[in-house]
Amino acid sequence: MQTDLSGVKPEYFDRIRECFPGLNISSIRTDQGGLINDVVIVNEELVFRFPKNNTWARGLLANEIKVLNLVRKYVDMPVPTFELQSEDLVVYKFIKGRALQRDDILSLGEAAQDRIAGQLAIFLHQLHSVPADELRRHDIPQSDVNRGHDVWVRLFEDVRRELFPLMMAHTKEWVERHFEPVLNDEGWMNYTPTLINGDVTPYHILYDREEKRVNGIIDFGTAGIGDPAADFSCIIYSYGESFLRRMSKSYPEVGKSVERARFWAGSLELQWALKGLRSKDGTWFMVHIGSARDVSPIGSGWK
């Protein structure tokens, strides 16, 4: 049988053959939609991930290897287990499932929604609970998503300068209200550091629609030491605050970080709009499509 290599970069195919010379390839497909890695899936059994460049992408891959080798000791949720790891490539067994969409959750009954919320809550609780001495011993770095006070202030200034001329009056007012807590209190975004994923988004949560369960979590490229609110903000943005409340049944400490999570979630589209405007890459204006608009105002508490 002749293998269809359309869409697979020749250098990737050569590297796969080099690493697995005896592998009988009956099917091969690519997923180059990621921002950090190109992905090649062979025989629906092995996932080959190649960093998109030899600089920052390789650095994130090296970080991911380090994090996952620690994380799998502490979480019950299936995560990638490496068959091979190197500077330019990692290989792990394929975890079946599709991106967990908000519609997948909302189409289920209450009990089934609670089960999925429980799965994700337990995963994040276990991840956030990895002991600090273990993080030090394994030399886990700061998460790539971390933002200090100066960065948040600079984001507001950039939005005012670059995006306000394109905004309607009520949108400008929303931005100013949203940033008030950070602008008025330098310590408002302070947090107790934990191990975080940093990118708990639908396409990294693999869902089995027949069994109605999460089969695994992939992509820890932005993982590291950071604010657990960053992970909760991903949940709010993709699935809504009402789903985060479901998760709090299994992870009650969510409420301690929810105000920061609301702020973080609200900043995402502004960050993407800036990237789109500056890079003239229209894909940044599309990333919000299908996300939730279910979030309470900052300062409304958590009851």
C-alpha cells in the first residue's frame, strides 16, 4: 500500500523513519494548526510533535518534557507518555478523542455535566497541588503565561493607544472598568504560586462523545509555576463561569482565585486583537469564535 504523504513535510517523514525504521506506516496525517508545534499522527497510534522553530519553540518543548515527566506522577488524568523525547521531537501514544466543545457539555444532563466538571476539577486540583519541593527538585520554571503588574498596565496602555480608535464608546467604557482593579491596586493580581497548565483550552481536552468522558489532556508547552487563576480563566472563557461553579464542587478553592480569573479571561480577546492588528494575521481575530460569554462582573464575589 502506498502511503499518502500529502501535507507531511519531507524532513518530518525522514525524521520519523530515522527514529522508527521498522514502523509500518499505513496512515499518516498532519495538524499544523498549533502555534508552537507541528503534529504528525501515524497509524492513529503515535503522535510526533515537531517544534516550529529552533529557538523559543524548542525551549517550550524542552520545558514540556520536564513538566510532563513530573506531572504524570501526580495526576489521574491521562497525559502524554513519551515513547521518545529529544530537542527536535517528542513522540507519544495517540490519545483518542475530539476537542471538548461547550455544546458537548450543554447537550448533556445535569449528572453527566457534573461528571465532566469533576474530571477537569480533579485534574486541576492535583496539578495545582504538586509539592513545591518537587517543583524545585525538578527545576520547573515559571509558566510562559505569567504576567506581572507592569505587563498588565502596559496592556491597558497599548489597548487605549492602538484599539480605542477602532472601538465604540461602550466598548471603551467596558475596558476601562475591567482594568480598574489592576490600575488602582498594584498587588491586586498577587497569588500563591502553584504548578499550572496555562492553556486548558478545548483543543487540548480530548473528549469521548460516545462515552461522554474526558480521555486525556495534551499540550503542556506553557506549563510551569504560576497563578492557578490562569487555568480557571481558560475554563471561564471556553465553557463559562457556570461550568467553573460545577467544577468547584470537586475543587472548592476555585473561589479564592475567581476574581483574578475573571480579569484574565476578559483580557484575552484584547491581547489577540492586538496581535492580529500588529501582525496583520487575521487568524488572531478568529480565535474567540464559539467561546462562552458566561461570566460575572469583577467584584461580584463567589457565593
